[in-house]
Amino acid sequence: MGEWHKTGCVLCAQNCGLEVLVEDGRMVKVRPDKANLRSQGYACRKGLNVIYHQYPADRLTTPLRRKGDGFEPISWDQALDEIAEKLQSILGDHGPRSLAYMGGSAQGGHMEAGFGLGLLRALGSKYYYSSAGQEFSGSWWVFGRMLGKQYNVAIPDEHAADMLVGWGWNGMQSHQMARAPIVLKEFSKNSDKQLVVVDPRKSETAAIANIHLAVRPGTDALLARAMIALILEERWQNQAYLDAHVEGWDRIRPWFENFDVKGALKVCQLDFDQVREVCQLMATRRWCLHPDLGIYMGRHSTLNSYLLCTLGAVCGIFGVRGGNVIPGMVMPMGFHADERNPKTWRTLATDMPPVAAGSFPPAVMPEEILSDHPERLRAVLVSACNPLRAYPDTHAYEKAFGELDLLVVNDMVMSETARLAHYVLPCRTFYESWDVTFFPWTYPEVFLQLRRPIVDPPENCLEASQILTRLADRMGLIPDIPETLAAAAEADRMTFGAKLMEFGAAVPEALPRMPFVLAKTLGRVWDSAAKAGLWGLLMTAPKAFRKNAARAGFETGFDQGDRIFQTLLDKPEGIWIGKADADNPMDGIRTPSGKIEVFIPELEAGVLALTPEKEAEDLTLPEDFPLVLNAGRHMKYNINTMMRNPEWNRGKRACTVAISPADAETLGLSDGASVRVTTEAGSEVGELQVSDQVRQGMVLVPHGFGLIYDGEVYGINANNLTKNTHRDPLGTPLHRFVPCRIEAA
């Protein structure tokens, strides 16, 4: 007989609750967990197929070192000694700017980020690259200016709203909120609610919307400026809100006065009356905004985010129940880094600041490696991510990684990136580890689930956090730990905590290395650096978290963190760990004025340049690339690069090149034909899908394919079709607007 274990999905940021049946030490069946407070018994087909993620054919089980064109197995001691020696040599010769860490963005575990950043900072570098910088550079930078902190991501408070506006988001396929399909259908079918979708194509979400604004690809920023101008013309703005809660409105209001709204909407290929109806609803309904990658990775990425936030401010939706609110957090998604501070590092070749909550955009890394600057990047530690398939311009990355003096990859599989590494270190999977994620996608409650091992790892595999701890130890970055503290780790947690405080007071230089100290003490006893790190995080949580926890029923006191930790152990399905102050939803704003600051001087010229005439001219596509490629179609058949075995999609049309019937007829192509997609970056061949979901002039290719599995390449690598230099000024690659052409293969 097997045993059912409560856990969570590790494939996307919703981490829906799952129950997994384990028989003879192996996961054999998955079902949704009805006891999970956030997902409430919902799970999509991706999570229900997570066994394919757990048991790939290319699983790593021993450390590997490059030898010629292949690899040879070596011991952990040898691998760590050699990596530490090479790192020390590189840093000694070229300084800390020669080192970067790329990680901290796994959908199933965030504790690794604390250890990776701890190691990076201990070695003197600040070059942290993550998926946040890939997708959210412009958006989080705007939040940093308007709301005070780059990690103050204002999420939709959909449960208190009567209108939901999805802009560039296909939630029926990509989720991005708890139980997204259920929530979206409720907005669509409930006569008291409205679902509005702004999307060039008739996506699965647009198909059920009450109103669909089929905006022309690349004109979202122009549309947003026109909508603000229209609201002002009609005097529909929420003036009381602007007066009470918005700073800088008088400085930007002239940007939207006397604007040619009808001319702009003509360029956007939208009906004036329909847009006016949506603007009137925005001025009268309690609505929230849900943008996604169609905006973030679309043309004018940062301007898109800025103008949508300005539109929300004009209508008074920020910091208001049913609008967009700053959620409570266990741990912020990164840290604030203001590039106006002269102490903030910039990249040397591209002069890029860390604009996504302390993270640099991966699109610039190839240039930073291939630069001739004496302090160029020479060593990169990649942990729990696969830049060769996740980040733009595979060709540029292949060339750049080939020039590194040291590339170390921590992963559970021999990924495409691992194949280029000097050392590959085998990780435990998230079902063999203790770990958590800190995605703050609920309001006012704050959810956390401590996922625990439900199957045993291969003998030689370690948590990524353990690997980083061992490397820090090899490099002499962890203070000597007294026997009394090591022995206390065997006792109860509060006794250990008292000894740890004594140690910190006596050895203050240990404080910035505390995650590693915890890993070598509690983590040694528990066989989990991540679990030990979480206990330490809860014990030293900031005041804001402690207040939220008290509102959720955890009384304040010196042992509050330990009591929360014990509850997480007792409730494997997860708990409401905190509750934001819903009576004061403006509380999270951290700007100097204490208000929403809408004037961002660096963006003034960009907004004023958004005219119907200039946009019509700039949107003209080159003759050899007359179509617009959306390189990253969201479907229920793709999930980043985490599901490598194509068997989970057997019988599905999982990776196709989708175009409209009109374009298929014009090009003389038929459904199922083999076609070649070509961009400035390169070409890929795939199966044609003719679909009325696709807008004429667009081409859709999904992300997360082109993986090498069992010796064969499955599907199209979308990042062979993207250039890392085709990006927003703040580094976000413009994957949703790539000029291309299609022809028979």
C-alpha cells in the first residue's frame, strides 16, 4: 500500500496544493489537495503531470567535470575544491565584478536565493541575474518610483472587485493568480461583474470576456495614453483620489490634454465607442488591473507599465479594496535598488542598473561576458535555471558562455546550459527537499507552504542551498562555529536560538553569514539548509511581517517565529501565515511623499513621443519581415523548461507555429504543413497550426521547447528567434513583438 503526501506544484508561481501517492519510494499518482487554503482543490494539467518533472531521463546523480567535449564524474570534495580555487584565482586577478550569480527564480523553491546572494555578496560582487530581470525590469522599476520599492508589486484584489481588466494576459492558460480559470469564468458569467480583456488576439481568456479590445500588436502604450486623455476629456477622473493620494499629477496632466484620441485609436485599430465604454466603466466600477507578459515583454515595455499605472491612478484603483494593492509578504521578491544612488552597481558594457528588485536583466549578460573591459564577467554560477532555453538569443549565450573562465551549473538534469559548463553539480528535486516560495499573490491573507521531502534523493544529490553552503565553506567565508553551538542544534530550537544569539553577539562578523551558519548547524541535523534558513528567517522577521502574523492569529512574542515554523510543520497543506491591514491598504506605499508619485521625469519624452503619426510610422514592418512574432505563447502544454519529457504531451499539438486563416491563405500554407519561421536572430522549423484565435499579421510560437531529451530535440526553441539586443531600455526582451516571416520549409 502506498501513502498520500500533501505537497504543492513546483511548476508555476501559483504552487497549487497537490497530494502525491508514493509507493515503494516512488511518486506514482497526483491529485489536487482540497485542504490547500489558496488553491482549494484546484490544479491544472501541468501540476497533475508533475511526475514527469520528477523523473526525467537526464537526471544528474554525481558531480561532473568537463573533459574535452564531454564530462567525467568526480567527488564532491574534488569538485568544490577545484571550483573554490578557480573562483579565488579569478577574483584575485580580475576583482569582484568578474563574478555573477544567476538563479533565485525557481518556481518551486526560493530559499536557494538567500544562499546564492549570500555567497555573491561575501565574494564582493553585486551582479545578480534572475528571471525577474527577464520579464519585469520595466514594471518593477515603475513600481519602485511610483510606490516606493521595486518589490512593491501591486496585485489585483480580484475578490473585492466587480470588474477585472486583463491586459496582455491569458489567464485561462497561464494562471498568474490563484484558481485563475475559475475566477475568470465567475467574472465572465456573473451579471454583476465584468471581464475586460485587452489583447491583439482572441485568446482563451478573450474568448470568454464581456468586452474584448483587440488592440493592434505593439500599440498598448498608445492606447493607454489615449484612454487617459479620453477620461480627462469626459471629466471622469477620480479627482478626490488624485487630490488625496497622488503626487505629481499636475505635472503630467498636460501630457494627456488636447491629445488626438480618435487618431490614436485608429492606429490601434479599435472602435472609439467601445474604448469609450471601457473608459466609462473604469470611471464607475470597482476594478482591478491584471497585466502580464503581453505588456511587460511587448513593444514599449516600460512605457506600457507606466501608462497603465497612471491610468489606474487616474481612476483611483491603487491602495483601494477591489483595486490593485500591495500585498503582505513573508519575504519581498528581491530588494530595492535605486539606480540614482551612485553606490548602485551598473553593468560595465551596457550600463544597465539592477531595476527588477535588485536583479539585472539576463538579456545583457552575453555582452557583459564578451566585452573587452578588464573587469568583464569571467565566472558565472548558474543555479536552478536554464538560460540556454529561458533567456533571449541562444546563439549569443552559447558564444558568451564559451568564453567564460568558469561556468558552474547546479541542476537536477543535464540541461542545455549544463552541457556548456565546466562543472555540473547535481541537485535534489523539490520533492526530495524542504523548500518554500514567497510569491505574494493573495490579499489580504498571506499564504505559505513548507514543502517537505516525499521521496528520497539519489545518494549524491544535494539541495542547491547545501551546495552553495559547501562552496562558501571551501572559500573560508563562514566563521568558525563553536562546539557549543553545534551541540545546541541537537537540542530544542529555542535552546539553539539562545546559543545562536550569544554567538552573534560575540562574533558580529557572523551576522551577514547567518544563513550559512544555520545551514552548518540546524541544517546539518535536519539535512536541509533551506529548512534551517527558513527557521532563521521567521525568527528574525521584520516588524511588518510580525504585525501581519499577529493579525492571522500568531500572537507577538520572542517565540512568534518558532510557533509559526511549528505550525508550518504541522500543516503540510500550508497556512495563512499573515494578514495585511485591509483597513489601511495604502499602508505599503514607501515613497518620500507617502503618496503615489506619478511623475517620472525619465519617461516624459517617451510619453510625449507616443503620437498617432509617429506610432503609425514606427509600426511599419520591414519588407523581409512583414509579420509580428509572439515568441512565448502561453498554453496548457508548456511550462518553462521544467517538464522535459515530451511524453506528458503525447497526442497533443503542443509546439506549433500558429497563424490566422487569412495569413495561411495569403501564404498558400495549410494546417499541419512544415514551415520555417525566420527573424533577424535565426530560423526554426515547425508544424503549422491555422487558428482563428490568431490575429491576422501575427505568428505565435510557444516557449519552453527545443529541449534536448534522450538525445533528440523536441519542439522549437523560441530563443533561437530572439536577439538579446531587441530589448527595452531597461533590459526586458521584447519577445511579444519580433518582426518575422514564414515560408514553407
